[in-house]
Amino acid sequence: MGALTIAVRESLARARAGEPLQPEDAYPLARAEGADLWALLDVASALRDHYKGRVVTYSRKVFIPLTNLCRDTCGYCIFAKRLGEPEARTMTPEEVLDVARAGERQGCKEALFSLGDKPELRYPSYRRWLHAQGYATTLAYLRAMCQRVFEETGLLPHANPGQMSEADIAMLRPYNLSMGIMLESVSLRLLRPGMPHHRCPDKVPRRRLETIAAAGRQHVAFTTGILIGIGETPEERVDSLCAIRALHATGQHIQEVIIQNFRAKPGTPMAEHPEPTLAEMLRTIAVARLLMPQMNIQAPPNLAPREYRWYLNAGLNDWGGISPVTCDWINPEAPWPKVAELDDVCRAEGFTLRERLALYPEYVREGERWIPPALRAPVAALVDETGLVRRTVEGEPLGLGQAVRHEGGAR
């Protein structure tokens, strides 16, 4: 390896010394190459080991796409459908519960609800359908489905419905162990004509930042992150990460930061847009670790199936949700890896894989501040003293049914 550039060497020295990095410290790291990149990865790995140890986590989940109608038209998205298209659909309660029960049988603990942003504001006929079912908004319907899934299957919901008001978060909180929204980027350039967030009112950075801040005020453990490769610069990636860090400094509620790589989808305006390279992913994961050394940093393994093991060398400590039942409805072309495969990869790199809930262990251990009353007993039945999913005598993660028997009760 060659000599490090002066700016990178100075920034890495500050990070090693435990000094908080400023954006200008991280900008050169976000473009690191060659020897600079290898040194960045070394420091990020060391910080991860210091703050998180050598345990890497995942959540066993089902993915419930409650509705794929959306009022936004992001240039990279194939999840959202227009009303009238053959694939446009809103799940019925029976369909939701069928998926949840399938997950319960497979030992899942998390029910991840994803859906389009406020489709009732775009489609009057859908709004009339909601009203006929007794719901004023899509989020009210989501709240009812979260409650039913929890009460009838024991799965612990995590809602990811896009932009939410303070009142929306309060409504959803009683039956959600955690919630989330991807910040994606703070770059206003991405809202311009020809850019991926043009005419997407729910992708205005200020509004998404307000949602994240509101969750902190209500003590909701929150997941967020950035989407890289959609036209932002490396410096804008740093700015987005620093915005997340600032919100967490106030609310202490951001339990996880996701670094997600853009995947080009046929039939979208960005079908020919280049995807981020492995080096870009490694740089961004590592920079996130240096900016937020104590944070849980995640990147989805299914979006880089041949390369994700490298993420462990960049400071990652979580793989996100993995489903044995449902596909990734946002990226349906990218199947989840098997948990056994993840375990093999972690072992080969010197790590231990452990299952967590939709609430990270440090938040589980704090208990009542973060866990809604109805969910406290089920959470306690599932976890050990570390806050991770308890293992059986055979060393396998505890299932929902086993947890109920362990507590001597039944739903």
C-alpha cells in the first residue's frame, strides 16, 4: 500500500482518538481509494469491534406489503403501482394474517409492514374504499392490521409507511415495537426535473427529517438510512449521515442506520443508471461507522449476494431483516440469503451471528422507555439477558410458540 493522503491520515487519527468527526473530516474519506480506502476499512473495523464486539445480528421477519399504491413516483421504484395497473393491490385482513401465520410457523418474530406513501391523497376511489372499510386513512388501516397481527399471531410489528406526522406516530406506537423511514438523502438536487425524487412530495428531505425527529420525541426506536447511487455525490452522502447523527443526538432513538445500494430495475426511468460499486458501499459503510461509532450499521446482503461478506470488513454489525417466507417486495429480484449461509459467512470472517428482535438489544434492555405496554411481556419472553433472542438448549433461536410455553401462557 502507498502512503496515505494528508487529509485522510488526519481524519483517521481523529477517529482513532475518539474525536467526533465533522463533515469536512469525512468528505475526503467518502472518496478514499487505494491505500486510503484500506486504512479507512481498518479503522472502521476496529471501531466496530470496540463498540459492538464480534456479534453480527439479523431479524427473522415476514414482509407484509400492505398496499403498493403510492402518491410518489420515484425514478428507481418498481414497488409502487398506479391504481388500475394489474399488479396494484391492497391486502385484505385475511391476506395479511395468512402471511403472518406462515411467518409464525417458520419461527419469525418480526412483521415488517411496508406500503406506499399516502395513496388516498392521489386516488379518490381508493380513499372511498378505505372509508367503506371504516378507515379514514391508510395509516389507520395499518394500525388495525398491526394490532391484529400481534394479537392473533404474536409477531411483533415494525411499520415502515413513509412520512408520518406526530399524530400518526402516536396512533401506530401501541402495536409497533419499532418504526422506520429511509431518509435516503438530504440532497435537494434529487428533487429537480430529471432526478429520481422529482414530483415526490414525500421525499422532500425536510419532511422526512421531521418524521424522524417526531419519533424521537415519542420514544419510538427508529430505523433510517441512506440510499446510495441515485445521483448524490459522496459529500452529500456524508451530509445525510450527519443529519441522521444530529437527530439521534437529540432523541437517542435511531437504533439502526442502513446503507442501501441502488439496484437498477427494468421498466423504470433509472433502468440504465449505473449501480454503486462495492468500493462505494465499503467506503460509505465505513464512513458511517466513523461518524457514528456506537451506532448499529446495517447493509442488506440480498442486494450484493456475491460481495456482502466484505461489508464485515467495513464496520457493519447487522444484516437487517431476513425472511424464510416472503420475498423482498422492494427488490423482488434479490432473494434473501439463507440464515445458514449468513452464519457460515460470519464464522469464516470470525464473527458470531445472533438473532435479534425488531428492537435492538440496547433498547430492549432499557425496557419501558421504548417498549409499548402491550408488547413488554412478549418481548421479555423472547430475549435473554443480553436483549437478543434467547436460544434453546440445542442452541437454536427460540420460536414464538416456545416463548409462550416458557412463560406458561398462551395467546
